[in-house]
Amino acid sequence: MALAQNLARIALGSIMVGAGLTHLTVAREEFQAQVPDWFPVDEDITVVASGVAEIGLGAAFVALPRHRGVIGALLAAFFVAIFPGNIAQYAEGTDAFGLDTDRKRFIRLFFQPVLVVWALWGGGLLGRRGR
């Protein structure tokens, strides 16, 4: 695996651990505001569960390089799974994390695919050459 991919894996994993910790601590209310009204699970439970998932996936991505492909795929799936919440934030005009205009919320939507690609590439699932 290329040095750049390893650095990408470690960076994304570290970011995920940090984000997960903020789910459980200082930004908990901000994350609760992002849970769509239509989501059938309590906002706090959703935020705690997603925070724990982020910490676990992020830590595993950093600490278990032998399993980077599986973990990268799981991270990509996680980003896809939470994308409807981002769409709902835009559609419902929910303010959180400085996303206080429709334009900012719309632009944010384009970062989710970047995270998916980052997870897949950092996991060694993209950019493979024939063996």
C-alpha cells in the first residue's frame, strides 16, 4: 500500500475518532439537531450510537491495517447510511455546526461522496493495479 494511502487511512481514522468523541461530549446537542424528525429512533440514542460507531470504525481503521479493506468498506457504507440525514438537514433548513444557510447546507452534501471515496481509497479498495 502506498504511503499516501496509509496517511489517508490514518488521517480519516483519527478524524472519525475525534468526531465520535464530540458526538458523546461537547457537540452532542448540535448532532441531535441534525437527526431528522422522521427518523424512528430517539435523537440522543442516534447520536450516541453513531458516535460509538465512528470511534470504533476510526480506531479500527488506524489500528488494524491488515483489515483496512473491510474497515474502509464499512466506513464508506456508514457515510452512505448517514447521508439521508445530511439531505434532511438541507431540505428542512436545520442549522447546526455553522451550516446556517441553504447554500452552506447544499455545499456540504458534496463532501459526503468525498468521504466515501476517501474511505475506499484509504482502505486500498480504489486505485488497485492488476497483479
